[in-house]
Amino acid sequence: MQFAHRAVAVALAGGLFFASLLPAFAQSQSGEQKPVDPQTAEQVAREARARALREFAEASKLPKGAGLPECVWTGRRIASLLWRDDVDTARRYIDLYDRFSCPSDHLRLVFRCVVRQGPMDQKGAEKLADRVHACWLNPDTLPPSLVQ
């Protein structure tokens, strides 16, 4: 019975994750819709799926359940929400994270890692999702200024 609950949770988390990866196309400033090449859209979607699968495969090697897909998905969301000061939404996700029996110590270390990295350059290439994922894989990651 517990396996069935876990399978449903993984399917739900995976479905939500992949749905969030669908490419969004911005409108031009004049308000006109840019023509979308179907092959380009498919290629972008394929690359996003491949990246997500690669990230989950990397995380699956983590100990104590931190690499379970449902833990990775919810945990990275929580760290991102906390970074953006959305504590109320993060608290709701923490309930879900705990329901999946994910390790709270790992989440605490990941958020510490993200905060230790310092503020992000808004114009820089680094994205919050990349920082959170790097910290999820290795919470002992040092800030770039301390790496020699």
C-alpha cells in the first residue's frame, strides 16, 4: 500500500515538474504574436525534458532519500521560495515534503548553501534554479569568492 502511495506521489510530482518546464513564448513589444516554429518548440521541450531527467539522475545518488524524485522536486521549490521570501507558500510545500518522508536536514543544508552563496547578480548568467540544484547535489558548495 505504501508503494502505491509513493508511486502516485512520484507520478504527481513528475507530472507537475514536466508541466512547469513547458516553454513560454513572449510577445513582442508591439503586442504581435511571434510566429512559432513547431520544430523549434519541440526541440526546446525535448532539451528541457532531457535536462530534467539528467538532474534527477544526478540527485538519485544522494543518501537518505534526498535523491528521491518527490524530495528533489519539492525540496528545490522550497529553497527557491524561501530565497524569494515567500515563506507562506514554502511552509505549505514543507508539509508536502514531510509527507513524503524526505530528510529535513538536507533541506536545511541546501537553504544554508543557497544563502551562503550571497546575492545573485540580476544581470548575470546564474539563475536561482541552477544555484539551488547545485546546492541540492552538494550542500557543502562554497561561495565563488571562497573557491581558489
